[in-house]
Amino acid sequence: MAAELHVELVAADRSVWSGEATLVVARTTSGDIGVMPGHQPLLGVLESGPVTIRTSEGGTVVAAVHGGFISFADDKLSLLAEIAELADEIDAQRAERALERAKSDSDAAAERRADVRLRAVAVR
């Protein structure tokens, strides 16, 4: 049996995903980080970006995450996000319209959120 880590991806308003994984890749203020079982303990600040989870069953879960924290110890990884949504929940056409609207309104924060959502959909 391959080594696993338990992952909890939680947004401010709900639990987004929970399960066993072999690898999680996320963007932090220090850069992209990959966490595997046995990783050194860590605590970091999440940047907006896609989070990719390689599940123990061989599948891939992708989520668009906007801010928050990442914590890992004793093969338990917690991703506590301000906003998070699974790529499967994202309507790509709606996200594209939101991106265009944000660009025309010169709303950098909304543009960043829409871009992350589209990148998460592209990864899945």
C-alpha cells in the first residue's frame, strides 16, 4: 500500500473536499509547493491559484482556491481557504464572462478570481 496523507480542503462557508491523497500541489506566498506523505511540517499562506490533489485511488481533484492557509503535520494536510470551489463546480463560460467584465471594469481582484477559476477548469 502506498503512503497516504489525509487532506481537508475547507472554505469559509463549507467543507469542499476530504479524503486520502498521495500528492497535493498548491501555490503559497513562497511559491508552488508539493506535499507528499512524510513531508516536513509546514504552515504557509495560500495564494490564489489551482490546488491539485492526486487521490489514493489514482484520480485527480482540482479546486480554485482564493487565499487562506496551508498546514501539514503527521500526514494530515489542511487547506483553509477564504474561497474554494471544485473545478467540476465551475461554469467555464460564466467564468470567461466574469473575466471579460472584470477586465473592462479594471477590477484586478475580480480578474484574478476569474482567471484562477478558468485555470482550475483547464487543469481538470
